[in-house]
Amino acid sequence: AHPEGEVATVRGAGLTGTTTVLSCAANTDIPEVLAAATQPVWFQLYVQHDPELTADMVRRAEAAGCKVLCVTVDS
């Protein structure tokens, strides 16, 4: 655990030219993570029981600049 959480992770990924997959359970707002990114950030999505909540999560990720959606289907 790092005090800067996902922002530190995305900065570290950028230093190595690595794409980050940002969890939908992240503690940091998506725009804040994307603002620190120098490499692509994909958004990992667990489909929620409430379809509108799922759609809202996708809209927020898209608005923040995520170009790829990784849908997790194992739960």
C-alpha cells in the first residue's frame, strides 16, 4: 500500500512504458489517475447487479479518457 495509491502506480507504469488497468474498485477518482498517466489506462469493470450503475461506471471511465474496457466475468 502506497499513500498515493493508484496515482503512484500509474506514474510507475509510465516510467516503464506499461499500460495500467485501473480497477473499478480503485480508491482514487478516474480523472485524477488519468491526469498522472503517461501511458494508456484501461478500465477494469465488474458488471454490477444494477445495470444503470454499470452504465454509469462505463460513462465515467470513457469521459475520463479510458479507451479500453476490460470486463471481468468471473464473479
